[in-house]
Amino acid sequence: MPAPAETRPAGRLRRGLTEPLLPFAVLALLAVAAAASQRTVMCWASVGALAGYSLSGSV
């Protein structure tokens, strides 16, 4: 069995992509854009995704 590779800390890009702020911001912008363009179903889907994301404990 080979020896385990040395663990390296996550890079800045990976840390930035795994921050909870990024998906929250994307979903919030999607909800606002959908509401502005009169896309009712997409707006409510975005709001529902935001609620689910918040309730899941990810934030």
C-alpha cells in the first residue's frame, strides 16, 4: 500500500468557490433578475432554492 500523499491546504480559488456566500449571491441575483423580467415561476423557484439552502444549514 503506498504512503498517503502529504495534505496541502486548499488554494484561494477553492476556498472562494466553497464559501457559502457565492451560491447565496448567485441565487439572490437569479431571483431578482427573474422578478425584474416578469418570470414568476423562475423567481419563485429561486426563492425556494434560497429558503432550502438556508434551512439546510449551509449558510
